[in-house]
Amino acid sequence: MDRKIIVTGDNSKTLLIPHLNETYHSTHGAFNEAMHVFIQHGLRYAEGKGGTLKILEMGLGTGLNALLTSIHAKNSVEYTALEKYPLAIATVNELSFKTIINNNEVEEFLTELHNAPWDGLTKINSTFQLKKINADLIEIDLKPKEYDLIYFDAFGPRVQPDLWTKEIMVKLYKSLKSGGTLVTYCAQGQFKRNLKSAGFIVESLPGPPGKREMTRAIKTEKNNH
């Protein structure tokens, strides 16, 4: 898959897939989008229950969401990432996240992350364990009531419509613990209707720079089926 590095609105870099006209993160700011959607409205919301936080990410991509989670998490994290088209660490290094993120362990973390073996649980640092799965969400079976938080960071419905259906949302709903949360940058109307049909309570929240809204969906006790 052909990819091109571009500079986004907050001076962080991301990848563009020219033939799809789709980017891995927002052109208005890759770093700001990841922080706003996945850390501020996902991680911070899900924390506080104590114990290890179990996160599922749909679309490991560059590893930016995982990196920021490791830096900002108050709990220990067990992080499962589904990625059908993995990136080489050489490509990730060209994005120079260390110039945006003030943390000495950025390069080491990303190297460990992208070079970690598939399917097994790998200890990346003292508080972050990773399981990478090279698979398609449509085909994979997910354990029921396994995760506290889902980062749904797939390419958008225009590019990957099969990943935003009611059937997929039902699968993700079942994989969450009661009280579990799904967050995504996407605020498409049909997608939100699919979430509601799957049983989620859906919240429309202010979006990151350049986007009016984002979505947070919660699996509540009364909707636990």
C-alpha cells in the first residue's frame, strides 16, 4: 500500500494513502486529534475503576494512540491492537513523533511496539503490555466482556464501510465489560444509529480541531445483553 508522509495542522506528521485520499490521522493535527479523542475522552473517562485497564484498538497504524496511552495512563494497561496492514518501524520513525511529544522514551517504545511478535502478550514497559493481532475485525472472534475501552480508529466509513456496520458494533458491544466505552473520531449519523441499535448509549461530544463532533458510546448495565 503506497503511503506518503504529510505535515498536519499542529506540525505533527501522519500518513496519507493517495489512491484512497485517506489519512491515518486528522490533517488538522494528528497529535491533537489522538489526545482529544482517545486520551481525554476515552482513557480519562475509563480510568478510575482500579486494576489493569484492558484496551482494544481497531487500527494500530503508526502506534500514536498506543504511545500516548502508555505516557498518560494512570493504571497499568493491557493493550490489544488489531492491524491488518502493519507499518514498518522505519516508516514510523520518519514521522518523528519525538519532536512533538516531550518524552525520552518515544523512540524506544515505538520500536518495541512495532517489532513485538504477533499474537503473544509482550511487556513493552513496566505498565504497558501489548498483544498485536494481524487480522480483520470482520473475521476475528472477540472474547465476550473482555475490554474496558475500545479505541475505534479504523479508516472512515467512506473507505472501509464494512467496519462501521450494526453487525460490527454488536460484536464490539459484546466484547466490552458492563460500563465499557468505545470512542472514535467519527460522528456519521448512520454509524451512531448502528451503535444505538447494538445497545450502546451514544454521546456526541465536541470534536478535535477541524471537526465539529466525535462519538463516545457506553455499554450500561440496563443495556447489558
